[in-house]
Amino acid sequence: MSEDKALTGKEVETLHEKYVMQPWALQGKKVLPVQKAEGIYFWDYDGKKYADMSSLLVCTNLGHSNTAITEAMKKQMESMCFMAPAYATESKSKLAKLLVEAAGADTYSRVFFCNGGADSNENAIKMARMVTGRTKIFSAYLSYHGATLGAGNASGDWRRFAAEIGGANGFVHFMNPHMYQDGYTRGVDDEACTAYFLKALDKQMHFEGTDHIAAVIMESIVGANGVILPPAGYMEGVRKLCDKYGILMICDEVMAGFCRTGKMFAWQNFDMKPDMITFAKGVTCGYVPLGGVIVNNKVADYFKDHVLQCGLTYSGHTLACAAGVAAVTYYEDHHICEHVKKMETVLSTFLNKMAAMHACVGEARCIGLFSALEIVKDKEKRIPMTAYGVKSPIMPAIMAELKKRGFSTFGRENNINICPPLSITEEELKEYLPILDDVLTWVDATYIK
Ligand SMILES: Cc1ncc(COP(=O)(O)O)c(C=O)c1O
């Protein structure tokens, strides 16, 4: 086989199954070969079209093949693909400024660039330990922060177990609120729920030794574990506990950032500011890997007379930063946050209707174009369709039914995530959401006795 000859779909599939190590899967598993992608769609080799209703892994925020980003990349490639971190480049300098300004230049002052989400969290954790001289890192059980050793140990869901073999030291998990699963009613019980979980966290901090804790790392809005919206006052309360004990607060914006919730960063939905903001995915819409940490003045100032002991070959990668400049400029110039807020109304109205109509939908949660349906087998008792961490064929079967009908998304545990590209139009949303309704009708008939 000549290496530059285009392959057929079957050949792509066969080589993948034989040679590629597939993440989070048994090896040799069947994988759909994809040929092209544009706008909110991608196509397989048989020409079948799929609407990308999850922005892949919640990263293609501006859809596929956005020309503002691809043209900026082409232009950058023609002059210089890569320059080492020790040098200043136009794309890196511009992107750092754009990000600091988007976060708030009164509070934030510098950006450390890396390659993706996990290493952005790794570097934020290292910085927190350097700045505070403390070791322990608090993170929530209902969370995912990446699969590398430190980020894997910080993650709360079961994907941390492999990273815990041999482990990394100082990681402590706390229980964060999930109003629906914990039996609370949103809009009614927020105060009680917030008070309960903050009291428990405060107590746990004391048992761990408040002056041993370097940072609390949290997703501003928990994403992959089911778009779990915190009760009112919770994030502000965590911030207050951090302030009280001299603990740094890191908000992981890898999934929720870049207009996903209708704000540039999801923490901007709350009345608090983290010390560090980690980002990836939407910064380049995934077109090239890029991640990083935006730090506030306090953290930045520490490293004026202490060497920043963090580094990587591709820190501030020239091509990736050019894609980042184009994407962040596009979010701003095209008022993507305003558009997301308008589309939120369409999406949340539809999802609430699904929760009212279908026996299998316990709750709909939606902020911006970040949403999930909680799938249950008993709505009255709020019993999830499958028990936590138990491998069940039901959720994969639901995803397969959606995909068969051209609706591509992902679901974890008992959630169906609906997080389409932020550039989606009202017409496109209205064309594809009825597929979800059909599949939920199928779930009611198949799994609810
Ligand atoms: C909130 C959050 N943090 C970190 C990560 C890890 O990012 P990456 O896969 O780029 O390492 C993810 C990935 O989905 C994520 O959702």
C-alpha cells in the first residue's frame, strides 16, 4: 500500500482497529471512520451525515472547518509553524493579552501555555504548591480534570482509578452537590443544599489541616459528569472558605469555557473570581491542541522573584496560538455569547418539555448550550437508569439509537449530553432536537416497565 494513496473507509477502519490504541476502550473495538466535517456536521465514508450535537468532546465550539480559524492557521504556517518557548512570537503575545482581557485585566495578568486540558491542570496544581508551600489539593468527586497522573488523581469520577495505581500524593476528594440526585429541588432548596455541602467541606478541610491545603480545583460547572449546575451560593461559598484558609482556588474551564455557558468563562456566572483559570478545547475549537493557565496578580507576582518551575517544548506553540487568536477574536467579534443565550431559550424549552413528557427523563439541566438529560428508570424515586460506575449496555444503546438517526453525542453514567457547536442556528436546533424526542420515546417503551 502506497502511503500517500487515499484509503477507503473500510481500510481506515481496519488499520485503526489493528494499530491504534483506543482511549477508554477495549482494544480492537469497532470505530466509525469519518471522512470530512463542516459546520455542525461530519460525514462517514458512506456519505452519511451526522449532526455533531456534542461539539465532539465539547471542543468544536465554532463548528468544523471555521474559515476564520483555518485561514489564520494557513497564514501562520506560511511564515513560521513553531518557535521555542524562550522566544516571543506575535500569536503567543496576542493570545495572552486577549485571554487576560477576557478574564478581567484588573484581576488577571499572565498566561502559561501548555498543550491541553490535563496538563493545564497539572501546571496549575504545581503553581499552587509553589505559591503556598503547601501540598494538598482538594477536588470534587463529581469531576473530571484529565487523565495524566496529577490531573487523573484530581479527577473525581471513576476514570481516576488507573491514575491512583501508585498514585500521586496529596489529593483529597470531597463530595460536591448534585441537587437532583441528592433529593433537593432547584430554586427551592438551594440555600439548604449549599449550607449542607459547605459545612461538610469546611469540616473536611479542618480534618485535613487547613494550612496543608494548597488549592481547591473545581470545574466551574461540572461537565462530563452531567452538566451539574451548583446550587445558588455554592461556588461563592467555596471561594470564601479558600479565602478564610489561604487556599488558592482553581477553576477548570477546559470544557465550560469559551462562551459555552453564554459567558466567556463559566465562573463569570457566579459572584466570585478564582485565582487560576485552566483552559483548553474551545480556545482553538480543537483544531490544534492548546491549553493553559490564566493566573491572577497574586500568583503572577509570586513568580516575579521565584522561578516558575514549569515548562514544556510546545508552551505557546506558534501555530496553536494563531488558531487561538482567531477563535477568541471570533467569539468576541461575532457576539457568540449573546447568540448562545438566545439558543439557550430554544434548547432549554425543548429539554424541559422532554423532562415533562418522558418517563425516562428525571431532569433537564441547561445553561447556554451546555446541557444534559438525567436518564432514570424510576422518575418518582429518582432512581438512575444504571447504578454509578456499573458498566451497563443501556446508555451505549441509547447513544447508538441517536447516532443511527444522525444525532451524534456522548453520554456518561446516566446522562445524555447535548452541547452543540455554539454557532448552531435556531433552524438547525429545531431540525435535530425532534430526533432526541423519538429516541426518548423508544427508551420509555424499551426500558421503563
Ligand atoms: C473539565 C475538564 N478538564 C480537563 C479535561 C482534560 O482535557 P484533555 O483531554 O485535553 O487533557 C477535560 C476533558 O474532557 C475536561 O472536561
